Amino acid sequence: MMVDVAPNGTGDGSGAVDAAALFDFVAANVEGLRLDCVAFSNALGGWVAAKRRATKDAQDRHNADLLTCSEKLKVIDGETNVVQARTAELEQLAETEKMEEVKMEGLLSDLVANRAKKEAARLELESKLKRMERELHERRRELDRRVEEREREVARNVPDMLAFEDKLAMKIHSIKDGVIRIVFTHVNERNWDEEFDFVVDVTGDRTFKSMS
């Protein structure tokens, strides 16, 4: 609402504002001003209430989001604790496995070393066995040679021994190597079967030595 008021010295030249007319004008329009103020106040109150409701709704949604986030954080914290615990278990298991691996490597090294020692011992035994086999073979060959030589010697001496037994009634027995026992019969004319004997040692320088 606009009111035209002419100042002193302008307008129609009356030089003064009619205060009564101004008062009547204000009195006539005060109710409208009051209604305008009431309407403005109601509109402002509605706008404030709407803003408050919107703010409350936004705050409620924010609080709900915070609660949801808090619950999610709790779940995440729980999962994180589980993961940390599992990680600690896996680290402990890895450490245990590493220690076992080191232990197994040590055992494997010992086994390899023992195997090498046993292999060396086996080779040494095989070498000794081969040497013993060669020595045994040589000894057998030497023994066979001696046996053959003895058999040939015996074969050469058999005719003489048979002649001694037949013609001289004498038998020769070997007691041990280099020692023989000579037995005579037909000495006692009253008992031709009675035996007389003596032992001769033919070892050493091949000289004969009577032992009985």
C-alpha cells in the first residue's frame, strides 16, 4: 500500500500535512496491515515448520544412515578381527611349516651324508670282498696245485710203498705234515702179524730224525 505525502513547500502549496487525514488513513488501513502481518506470519511459520520437518526428516535419514554405517562398521570390524585372527593363524602355521621345512632339510642332509658314508663303506666292503675273493681264489689254486702235486707224488710213491708192504711187510702212515709212522710185521717168527713201529720226522733240512 503506497501513501503519497507532499512535503512542506511542495505539492499544492498548503505548506503543511494534514495530520488528521494521515491518522484517518492509517486507522482505515491498520486492519489490512494486521491481516497482512498475520498472513505473512502464518506463511513464515508454515515455511519454518516445513523447513523444520524437512530438516528433521533429513536428520532422521542421516541418523539412520549413521546407524546403518555403524552396524556395517561393526560387521566390518568383526570380519576384520576374524581376518586378523586367521592371518595370525596362517602366519603361525607358515612359521611352523618353515621350521618343519628347516628340520626336514637338516634330516635330509643327514640322510644324504649317512647314505654317502654307507655308500663309501659298501664300496670299501666290496673292494675288500673282491680282494678276499682273489686271495681265496689264489689260495684255492695253490691248494689245488699242492693237492695235485701231492697226488702225483703219492702216485709216484705208491708202487714203492706197495713193494715195501709186499716184500718187506712194512707200512707207512702219515701222522701229520713231515711226520710218518713206519710199521713192520713179520719180525716175530712166533707171531708174524705182531706190529713194530717207529716215528720219523722228515721236516726241516730233510734229515731223518727218529721220534720213538
